[in-house]
Amino acid sequence: MAASKKTYQDITEKDLAEYQENKFQEYMEEEQEWDDFIYSTNEWDRTVQQQENIVCELLDKAEEGSELEAYCTLKQIKKLLDEAIKQVEPEALSKCELEAPDNSAFKKAGFEIQKRNGGKIIDFSNVPEVAEKESELKKFKEILKHALTGVEKGATMLSEGQMVLSDGELVNLPQWKYKKDSIVVKKL
């Protein structure tokens, strides 16, 4: 009886190892089939998935303590993408006109695409009166900025919660607004 137990035990361990290996292979094949099913729609989906994987890897590295390296790499990728989009955009606009000359929406490569015409704006550059008023406004803003700085340093007088400008005019105090902090990245 002891011999059969030992044989049974040997067979069980051997079978278990084979079973685990077979299950792992089946799992990998199913995973590959699922991935193939999901991403087989076209080459563009696979490309996007690859890029998502790269971004996810960078985010993982950031969580592991390489925040600055990940940030710099993402900024570099963004720069490359922005340049690529600028390069491709004119041809893409032309293609949109061929696909839908009336600027209606159409479907292509799993996307709904619609070309929109740029908005209309007025160019005042040839109207000297507008340039003159804009210059006056710019000068007045500089006076206010200088006066506000003077208030902080105690050089500009206040009267009833208003600033007294150098010509005696009373104006409300402008408020400082703070921009978002940023990181400057330059590729060496």
C-alpha cells in the first residue's frame, strides 16, 4: 500500500505540473485570441494600443518614483505628436473635403469625422483709430499696474478703498491673479 501511495503521489505532482503548464498555455492562447479579436479591426487600433501601453508604462514609472523622467518623456512625446499633427492636418483637411464636400459627418476607421470651417473674425489692423485706442488702453493698464505695485510698497495712496493715481484720479484696486505653476523642459 505504501508503494501505491508513493506512485500516486509522484503521478499527482507530475500531473499537477503538466496541468498547470497546460492551463497557462490555454490562458495565454485565450488572451492572445481576445487581444487579436479586440485589436484585429485594423492596424490603427493596434498602433493606438501600443501608444497607450507606452503612456501607461510611463505612468507606472512615475508612481514608482521617476516622476520627472516620466514628465519629461511625456512632454517630448507631446511635442512630437503636435508637430506630426501640424504636418498631417492639411492633407487630412483635403481628404475630408473629398469624403464629405458638404462638411457633413462621415465614418472612417472607427471614427466619426466632420470638417468644420474656421470662424470669421474682423481684422482691425488697417483702422488707425482702433490701434490708437488699444495703445491708450495698454498705457492705462501699465499705469494701474505701477500704482498697484506702489500700494504694496506703500508709495501709492489709498482713499476710501481706491487708489489715487499720479494725476489725482481715483480708481478701484485691480487684483493680482496667479497663473498655474509649470515645469520648463528642454531636451539636451
